[in-house]
Amino acid sequence: MFFTRTAKPLPTADTALPGRGTRPFPLSERHLVLDAPLVTDEVPAGLEVAIFGLGCFWGAEEVFWQVPGVWSTSVGYAGGLTPHPSYEEVCSGQTGHTEAVRVVFDPARVSYADLVKAFLEVHDPTQGMRQGNDVGTQYRSAIYWTTPEQEAVARDLLTRYQPALTERGYGEITTEVAPAPDYYYAEDYHQQYLAKNPHGYRCHSATGVPFPAEG
């Protein structure tokens, strides 16, 4: 991954890179681990989509493809202004995107709430434009909801998680919560990166704070 020590401010429509009209690279047809379709713009009936940003998307995707009930995952760029950006453009801080994981899941097997709890526990949602040593706008924490029900669940869980973080000395949650924006698939070599490179880089910035038990 690209490492920088200072995070630029998010670009505006006037300063963002122009991008392009179509994806400039091919993608594999199948998910390397789950053997499901990789490009899932139209999902099968009964499945739902969740989109999360939680730092370097290599390790983030690995977390979710291991969750029972997840049908497919991909990594890409979300929350920015530049259409169909490249990885290098996103890393420049001039597209506004964060590295994201798109999760297609079966709600009969795993709830959206459980996915959000996993998201919260495997990264630090209080760090702003960074995760650990990875500094930049592309590493910000984000939940992009695809239904109003998802938004309600996400906001409730963030509210419930904050006291546990505060008790352990962490600051305010900085996770961006917004409607799902355009999602642009990342280059093929990023997809299921840690299945292709088992000893590859993983961001280790989890707080170690478990989500509070019910009741």
C-alpha cells in the first residue's frame, strides 16, 4: 500500500481529478475464495449489499469473506468525486474516495447488525483520515447504507459502541455514515489480494474493544 504521513483535505468538485467514463481495466469473473460472481451490480433476489470503509481494503475484504452468510465481496473506491478512478489517483487524495469493501450477503444467514459489529471491532473508528500508519483520506472509516433500515441499524450501533470506546480512552467515533454512493471496482490485482498473497500487508489498527453485550 501507499504510505503517507499527512492527510490532505477532501477535494471539491473543482479540484477533484476528472476521471473517466468507463472502467479502464478488466476484472475476473469469479471471486477467488467464494466462487461467486465478482462483479455484482445486480444481486440475486433475497440478498443485500453493504459497503464499508475501514482502512486498507486488502485486510478488510478478508475479514468479510470469512463471515458465514456472505455470498461475495469486492474491493473498490467509494464516497468520492472522480468517476472510475485508478488506485494511484485515489492514493493522491485528489479523488475524495475511501478504500471500500462491497459485501453481498444473505440476511437469512447473517444480519446487517452483525456485519456492522464486525466492522467496528476490526478497525479503529475514531482515527479520522487514517488507520494506524496508513494516513490519508482514502483510509477513513465509513458506512455507506443501501436501505433506510441499514442506516437506522448503523447509527444505533455506533451510538451504543461509543461508551465502550470512551471507557477505554478512545475519542469520538469519526465514521462517515451516508447513503451508498457510486462504487467503483478496484483493479483486479487488489481483489482478494490476501488470498493471492497470504503473507501480504494487513492493517493492524483494531482497538481491541468488543461490542457491548446485549442486556
